[in-house]
Amino acid sequence: MESPGRSRPRTQSRSKELPIDSILEGDCIAEMARLPDKSVDMIFADPPYNLQLGGDLFRPEGGKVDACDDDWDKFDSLATYDDFTREWLAEARRILKDDGTIWVIGSYHNIYRVGALLQDAEFWILNDIVWRKANPMPNFRGTRFTNAHETLLWCAKDEKARYTFNYRAMKALNDDLQMRSDWVLPICSGSERVKDDAGDKAHPTQKPESLLYRILLACTKPGDVVLDPFFGTGTTGAVARRLGRKWIGIERERSYVKVARQRIDATLPLDESAMTVMADKRSQPRVAFGLLVESGMVPAGSLLMDSKRRWSASVNADGSIACEGNSGSIHKVGATLQGAPSCNGWTFWHVELEDKLQPIDALRQKHLAGL
Amino acid sequence: MESPGRSRPRTQSRSKELPIDSILEGDCIAEMARLPDKSVDMIFADPPYNLQLGGDLFRPEGGKVDACDDDWDKFDSLATYDDFTREWLAEARRILKDDGTIWVIGSYHNIYRVGALLQDAEFWILNDIVWRKANPMPNFRGTRFTNAHETLLWCAKDEKARYTFNYRAMKALNDDLQMRSDWVLPICSGSERVKDDAGDKAHPTQKPESLLYRILLACTKPGDVVLDPFFGTGTTGAVARRLGRKWIGIERERSYVKVARQRIDATLPLDESAMTVMADKRSQPRVAFGLLVESGMVPAGSLLMDSKRRWSASVNADGSIACEGNSGSIHKVGATLQGAPSCNGWTFWHVELEDKLQPIDALRQKHLAGL
DNA sequence: GAATGTCCTGAATCCTCTA
DNA sequence: GTAGAGGATTCAGGACATT
């Protein structure tokens, strides 16, 4: 039997234009080979898991479990699976922009091989994420722990890469707490599950849209291009479209390509205001403290205090401040007084307004808003 | 510098007797080489993670993170780490009984290499278990997802092995539900943390007893022998003794050996009735508002209103909401609008469903019920 | 004694722009 | 390349002191 993706990519010219918002029907390695270098912002990959299932599995009441026994999930050996993985990862690395990131999802059957090969290919793991399934399939035989999670790896191209991470958006999504590496999300079922013409599930391992939603919201910007080399029923494309991201899918099986096209065509993008996420302070334009002094918002000569009124500093005409013999920037003086290695002067220093202390950061926000 | 365990085991006679309930002071590979074939029922291994940390890391308030920067965690390259891992795994496989199992714990830094090498050595993965930390260290710089879990691999010697799994005990421990592959447990802190004479933590990476408790209860029988080749402060020995299992520890650092001996000597075996006391409380799943947005229950762009329709807020893609120039969490915006110090957004905000206003808390309940 | 507040700490691959 | 400066950044829980 011919296994998936194990034919050598034919030498053929690379397209210069990215086939944006479209599905490439064909072998994932051959089709990736046609895409230009450093051209996509993110790759999301849900490769075959190489499940190595034995015989049929029966439920306690007698029904047979509808296992994933498709040909595309079968490999002769671990070495064959490794070769396949190495090949598609090499293409993925070539296509990915230097500041782009790659996500790969898998189960214990394959994720340890994929993870080691990612590291071998010099990808830099940023996090491993556990998708904790809210409603997993029980272990019918009672022989192991219920396999209730899958693992995702999030990697940059190297240690120094400046990847996208929308920290504030993730924090907002998690009730104002940092988003953790364990995500509790339901499996894909009900009306979200794509059915074929006969009413059966169109794909054995369709991923929930909520999973892709979180990934794309966290690690891409609107307009970014996401490549999914194992497109299946097009979950990545549907969510990308909804969130105003561009997408490219690669899929070998014609039946999947068909349902994916229909599905994405039926997906409506959110309107732009709904796509808003909490802005990262790091992406806001810089304001020099001196500007607030010049504009009279914090006149030279006024007093700054820390929140506990332990120190008070006077503002100089040039935007530097002075306190207890120290003078310099709001940050440097704050750090020196506290004996700390660094200090954010914007949140450390306050001004008295209507009997209440207000951080000077609030004045900066006013300034940015043009007030 | 000579790294741990990388010296070749000297050819020396193997003991015929197992050194039951004792600590072998020495290099883990050399000491394992002296143990007889197929002699232990379980191996629990907590090897170096090879963290590859850079410079110092400071907390927002100025404190310095006490990193694990010990020499025993430093390896020259991934290849060196792989060689080390291959060697101790080969000894582990030799020592393990044919129906015994091995557990290995790690983080994303090392677990993918360990997992792949376990498979290469023909171990058969039974489960990967996620230890979800109830109280992980935050990501202080806001650059990644909070690294809130570690991974354990549970393997038999081959596909056909008849390993021990105490299904009923696990189910009982989990409120009569099948024990899942994700375990929520607190990190080791407080009085459980072993201190040295100076009152500092004796070991940088001590594991919680609750973790070992669950593992030993699940996968060994009373009287079984558990080998821990990276014994540290002896958590495995202490829990084994408490649960009536036999143990062997290998540890190179004399200071760890000393505290481990004291600790285990002070541990009393539990009588059976007391053993269930350690069962952990189940954690109430917390639902973030963002989850309802991700899952499409409250799509981005929809409108929220207070019960008197005085204000209406629009939902952003990240689960934050916006109203009259304020944006933030459902709680924060509700509080700001009312001029209140705090606000329960779940009961304050409503959605219109079938011409009736319904608090979003009702949707949360639906979500919790799996609808 | 109970309630409240302060301080400390945990396996961490933890910044970015300009000169 | 490197050096320096700006300024962004934390959650839960236990110990211990204070009210």
C-alpha cells in the first residue's frame, strides 16, 4: 500500500504568489514544495497520529467503536513515520517566515516523535499545550486511565525569533488570569461535526473550532496567513475566515476537499469591531514623560508619589525627576529608591488628583486618546 | 565539567540479592548495572530536565526567581542528553520484570526526547499523564502561556505485557468516575517541602507525595518493589513505605541521600483505613466567559445588557466587552459603569433569548452541564 | 480564637528598541 | 554586533504577624 506523503516531491517550479484562501488538492509534501520560502505567518498541522490500533474494539454493550482505521493513518514502522515527519517538517520550516510559529497536534502515539524531530530540526518549543477534553471517550476495558487529552506543540523557528503572542487577548479570554498551558475544551460534536451526504461524520478526527479559535487569536494578527498541510474538513480555514485571517489548506482526499470548500464558503467573517481584542501595551506608541511636562499635563515643579506615599519626587522641566538626591528618568529613580533591578515609572509614580492618587499611566492614556 | 551519569558503568558483578528499602549512593547507571535482571516491579524516574535556562529572571515586584541551575541539570547538547537517556533506559529495561511498568516524568524541555527513546527501546506507552499544577509559577513577562503542567509517561515492556492497573482503586479515588489522564494536584510546598539545616529547600525540584501516591496506588501491589534511579529527597521511598511497598533509591548527591534517609525513617506506614485520607478533592471547573465566546454560545459581536437595559455592551473576540468607551472583563466593565468597587458580571449581564433577557450565568450553567 | 494582611516562593528555555 | 535605556510583567497557597 502506498502510504501518505511518502512520495518524493517532484522537482517543480515554486509559485511566487501565495494561493491565498484556497485548498491545494494533493500530497502535503509535494504541495508544500511548491510554496515560496518564508511566506506564511503560521502553520497549523494535524498530521496522522499513527495510532497502531490492533483488532476491533467493542463497547461493553456490544457496539463496535468506530475507530480511525483509515489508510492515511497507517505506517510500516516508527522509522517510516519519522521519515515522513522529517520531510514535512523540513518543508514547513522553509515556508514559515522567520518570526512565524508552528503548531502541531498529536496524541501519545506520535507526539513524542514529532516533538523530538521538531527539536532536531532546530525549532524552539515555546509551550506544550494540553487540550483537556471535556467529554472524552471512556476506556471501555478498564485497563488504563481514560485517555482524556491531546497535546499541542507551539514552536518558533529559533530561540531568538520574535513571534506573535497576544498576551492581553489571552488574559481577557481567561477572566483576567494568564492563560495556562492546559486548555479545557469540548470535543467536536453535534451540529459542528461535518457530515457527508449519507449523514455520517465526514472525517474521523475533526478538531473543534474552539481549539483553532484560541490558537489563531493568540498567535496571529488579522491578515496573517495560516497554512494547514493536513486540512481535512477545513476547520483551520473556517476559523481563519471567521477571524479575518488568510488561509491555505492542503488535502489529498477529494471527499474532504469538497466538504471543506462548502463549509468555509458558508462561514461568515466577524465584522471588524467584533474582532477587536484587548490591546497589548507593548504595541502602543511610546510617550515620553517629558511630553506630558511640555503639554502642561504634569507641570514642571509638581510632585509625584508612589502609591503608599513613601517617596515623593519633584518634576524637572526636562521630564527628569528628583528625589532624595537621586535624579533621572521616572523609571531609573523608581528603581534606585526601591533597590530594585528595574521599575516601570508609569505605574510606580502617581499624582494627586481630587484627593486621590492616580498613576501617571492614566495621564499617558489620556494623552494617547487625545484628551 | 563531568556531567551526571555519563561515565560508563564499570564491569562488576551483579548482586543476586536486591538491596530492598535502601539508598544506593552513586551514579544512577553504574548502580543500576549492579542490580539483577528482571527484579523490580516498577521504576519511577524523575531524570534531569535539561532546562537550558538563560540569564536571571526577575519578578514584577523585583524579586529574583530561584532557578534550577544545578550542574546535574546541565548537558552540552541534545545529543548528549539523548545518549544519557538511552543508557539509563537500557539498564531500566533490563532490571524491570516482564510485567513491570516504568514511569518517567518531565517537562517539554526533555519529555519528547524521553518519549521517543522509550519507544525506540521498545517500551509500550500505556498512557501519557498530565500533571496539571493547581498553583504553578506564573509567566512573569507575559511572553508565553503559563507553563502549568508536567508530563508523565507510563509504559509496559511490550504490547503484550500483563501489567498491574488497579482500576477500581482509581475509580474510587475519583468519585466513582474513571480516572482520567489529567491529574490536578498542587505542587510540593509548605511543610511537605524538605528543608536543609539552614532552612532552605533541600532540593530544587521535589515532587509532591500526592503524585507518587496515585502512581503507586494505581500500578503496584502491596509488597511490590519500586526502583527510583533519581531519588533526590526520597519522595518515592517515603510514599512506598507509607503504602506498604518496597523501594530502592539511587542518588549521587550525598546531601540528598542524607535528608532522604531521615525523611523516610520518619515516615510511618499507613494502616489501610488511613490510606484513603489522602484522596484529593476534585477541583470545581472554573468557566471563563471567553470559553462561551470561543464555543459560539455568545459569539463575538453579540450584545450584552443589564437587567434594566440601561447599558448595552458588545462582546469582543477575546471575551472582553466594550461599553461607553470602557473595555475589559464582564466584571470590570460592570463595576466601572455602576461606579461600584466590584461586580459579578455573570449575573449583571444578560443576553436576549426569545425576547427575554437571560443572565449569562444561565449559559454558563448550560456549558457546565455539557449542553 | 477568628479574621485579615503581609511576605515569600514554585523544574522558567520569560523584552525590545535605539544608538 | 553590543550597550544602554525604556518600561512591561504574577497566581495560588502557605507561613507568620497583626488586628
